[in-house]
Amino acid sequence: MAVDATRDSLQQITDSLRSYLETLKESGVTGLPGRVVAEIPAPVRALPEQAPAVAPAVPPQPVMKKEEAVAVPIQPQDMFVASQLENVTTLEALRAGIGDCRRCKLSQGRTNIVFGVGNPQAEVMFVGEGPGHDEDLKGEPFVGRAGQLLNDIITKGMKMTREEIYIANVVKCRPPENRNPEPDEVATCQPFLLKQIDIIKPRIIVAWGTFAAQTLLQVKTPISRLRGVWHSYHGVKLMPTFHPAYLLRNPNDKRLVWLDIQAVLREMGRL
Ligand code: SF4
């Protein structure tokens, strides 16, 4: 029992460290200063995932049921969210209800609310983390260079059009300096994404990038371990994969995204 507990604890530390490093990598950080590395406690640095005597590698499971999302409670003080959201049945009504939203502090620096675009009856829905600079200016998710790569994945890889898919984000306003959205911001905005999913009723969700996958699944597992296997998000099959912006910096990992997209296409009966 004590050995199991120690192993679980060490695995959690390893996962957290790997997740943190992946987040840095996705943010464009290519290395750590030597001083910081030197300050990492020896026991942590001595815990690579291959440490065989302590934490043997666990093969990924087809579906990680224990990682199913936990519904974010709706803020009771918001009359639209609390009393009317459950009666909203169209995306247009949802967008109207969100209005010129000031419910969280992300409203302070945004240019446009990036609500979402695409087919309101889409079979597959893409979810990113939040708008960046280009998305904020245009009011549309996944534009700019990362958006162009996503378009290539859709048109050249999936043989579909962007209009056949619905694309949205976990939060609808751009975080300053492209930082990750904070927990209170996610908690405030996530009911809108949940409602979009409820209205669209996609068969499949693709979560693009560390933050979107970890937020939807309510886990801290690194994207490198989440991707490639099916998860469940409120009963909808969810495939996490790397963010297109990450792929622009790490083109060698495009082959892994293609594997994930192939799994999506197989599930859709298109491959
Ligand atoms: S991020 Fe969401 S909750 Fe926050 S201001 Fe924008 S739309 Fe409103």
C-alpha cells in the first residue's frame, strides 16, 4: 500500500512537471536558464517517466472515465446565466444573451467577443483555449498563421470545409499578453461553451492544445499523454491533440496530430 501511494505521488509529480514544461514549450519557451534547472530539487530531477523501479510506464487506456469533466457551477448572481440559459435553444439567442459581456475581467482588454463560427448542426466541434491577437481583432476563432494551419488540416487532411465544423474557445475574450485564462475566468465563461455544445450536440469534440484539453477534462495530465486516445466530455467523445500554434514551432509533431485526426475521421466513418 505504501509503495502504491508513493508511486502514485511520484507519478503525479512527474505529470505536473511534464505538464508545466509542455505549457512552457507551447508558449514558445525553448529552454530554462541554468540557474533554474540547478534549483530543481534532486529528487524531482531524478524522476524521469522511465524510472523503472519506482514508476513503471502505464500504457494509455482507450477511455479515461475518471477524467470526465465536472460541470462548472453557474454564477447565481448572473440572471441571464442563472435563470435563462437553460431556456436558450439557439446559438443566436445565446449570443444575444451574452451581449457586451462584462462578467469577467477578460472583458477589460478585449476588442471583440469571439463567440464561435461554423455549422450549428456540426458533427464535429473544435475547441481551443481562447482568442489570440488576430482572433480578438477579427472576432473569429483560429485565424492568422495557426488558423491557416487549422484550415489546411480541415481541407487537405479531413477533406472537409471550415463551414462544416463548429469552432469555439473555452473563453471568448482574449487574455492579456496571451496568458492562460485564469480559473475564475474559465468558471464564468464555461457555461456559454457548455450551452453551445448542448445546442450543437456534436458527436465529436477535438480539444486543441494543453489548456483546452486540461480545462475540458478537468485534469492536469500533459497533452502528450492525453492525445491519441478517446475521452468523454459530458457524454461526447473528445479527442485532445496539439494546438496548431504549437505545430508551427514543432512541425515534427504534425504526424501525431494527423494520427489523432485519422481517429476522428474513422469515428465519423470518413476513413
Ligand atoms: S471571457 Fe466570457 S465571461 Fe469573460 S467577459 Fe468574455 S464572454 Fe464574458
